[in-house]
Amino acid sequence: MARFLGLLIATLSVCLQAVLAQNAFSGAVGFGAIATGGNSGSTVHVTNLADSGTGSFRDAVSGSNRNIVFDVAGYIVLKSAVSLSSSITINGQTAPGGGIGLMGAEISASGKSNIIIRNLRMRQGTMDSDTGKSAFNMGDAKNVILDHCSFAYGQFDSIDAVGAVNITVSNSIIAFPIGQQFGAHVETGPSTFYGNLWVSAHNRQPLSKDNTQYVNNIVYNYQAAYTSANTGGYFSHDIINNYFIAGPSTSSAGDDYYQMDDKQSVYATGNFLDSNKDGALNGAAANSVGSAVVLSKPWASTSLGLATNSAAAAVTSVLANAGATPRDEVDTFAVNTVKSYGKSGTIYKSQADTGLSNGGYGTLTATSTKKAGSTICSLNDCVYS
């Protein structure tokens, strides 16, 4: 009965996704694509890098029905966690120069709804004394999409989504968690993880205690990658065309799927595992998922349509395009670490341990333009070649 109810809820969720228009932005995918954000609201400009006050990011996100744009580039150093309002769109792609980033505290959408965030860097790190916080928290939120974002140095999780409903994390970099050294924790759902790069985490890439679409992701230098946990309940998982790549911190490459017991129902196809750490991408098929029940077709009718790249093609695409634009020092370091294909990589305890500038947070330059390489960004969309 429990498995039947779980599948019924999953089916109804997919039907709802198909009925509702994709309001977030052109090309939005997954369950979070129904987010309306602040697209029809007033435009609010972030005009300085101050922690608070008129023109600050904190002030801009304090009200609903807002379309937030940036007139400045660089890091905003947060003195405390920032709470987002419902029905907002954060357009990080509008920042000039090297783009915009938030460092030193959690960004929270807890309990909020209809949020769109694009091209934003969220890097908590040890500047935050609260080790119970994450880089981004959307606990108990609903209708949220995070696209082309960069998450690093999360202490509790990189992304905390316990109790979250209808979420998408797409085309993003989730790297170098510290503290617990975890990637993402999702409960309730449904959730979509599409085209993301996961780098150097102990576990939870993600921890999926929900019905999940997991398509075209690349996971590197893991100790445990895709996880449900033995106490996670009955859930369905579409795991399609992902590439798991062992690194120096990977003690058991076979933990690409971790704690996937017979309460879980899985459709897995097109996935690869490169376990040999030899400096070349040369993995083998990896579609046996623990003791999970094998599904003959995806639980979500939209999953196969998302899988536009094979696992190998996804490596090329994700390494070239994931994360906030223009690509900065931290994300370049993450991508280059993956390109070693087993030769380099560390699970860090602090951002400072990376040896990058600015105490490990990297430096966001203000000398480039809004056209960076092959990426052209405007208010509503970025075009990636």
C-alpha cells in the first residue's frame, strides 16, 4: 500500500507539472519550472555591495513581487543570513564585470514560494559561525528553480531542501562543501537535478528522500554520491545519463549509489562510472542501483525528454557551461579539478585550504562585460553556445 500511494502521488505530481505552464524562463526544466518568481512585479536594482540598507541585496529581497537586477559586480559580504521573500526573481546575469556573489552566510528561502534564482554565487564558508546553516536553504519552500548558480563551502549542506515541494536545481556547480561536507538534502519533493557538476563532497549528491529526476549530472571525487538512505521511505528515482568519476578522496567507487534499498524504485539507464583514477575519462556502464526495485520505465513522463545528452556528452557540456557566468576563480578551480579525471581533488575542511585568493573565496573581477566567452546574458535569459 505504501508503495502504491507513493507512485500515485508521483504520477499526480507529473500530471500537474505537465498541465501548468513553464513560467520561470525560456528553457526552464523540471518541477521547479512552474515558479512564477517576480517576473510580473516591479524591477528593483541592487546598487551597492553593502550588507544592508538602501540599494543593498538584503533590502532588495525584503519584499515580494520583485524582479531583482544588479548594477554592481563583486562579492557582498554578509554579516548574517539573508531571508528571501516569496515571488521574487534574482537575475544575477544582469551584474556587470565578473558577476555577483554572496559570501559569509546562508541565503534562505525557507517557507517561501515561487522563487527564481539565476547566475548567483552562494559561498558560505567559515566566515559564518553558525555551522547549522547551509549555503542555500529552501526548507519547506515550494516552486523554486535555481539555474546556473554556484554553491560552495556550505557547512551543514550546500543545499538544504527538507520539506521542499516542486524544486529544480539545473546547470549549477555544487562544490567543496565543508563542515559536514554534504551536497544537497531533499525531502518531500518532487525534485529535479539536471546538468549539475558536483565536486569533492563526502555524501548527499544528493540525499533524495523524495521522488526525483536526476539527469545529466556529473559527480567527481565523492565518498558517496546518489543516496536515499535506508530510512528514507518509499520513493521513485529516474537516474538517467549521469557520469560518476572517482577521485583521490573516493575510497569505494561502488558507492556511486549509496543506501539504495528495496523501498526505493529506480529507473536507471545510460549512467557511467569511471573508477580507475587514471587521468582519462573511460568509464563503464553503471545502472545497477543497490537493492532498489527496478522500474521498466521512468516514473516521471518528462524524464527521458530531459536526457538530451549521453553521459559522456554531458561531461563535455556540463564542464563547459555549468555554474554562474562569467566563470570565476572558484568555479574554474572546480572544473579543472574534475578535468584531472582522478588525479587531483580534496574534500576540504575550510575554503582557505583551497589556496585560492581572497581567503579561498576567490576574486570576482569587475573588468569584463556582460558578454563572457560564449555566454550572452540579458534580463530574462542567457544563451549558452
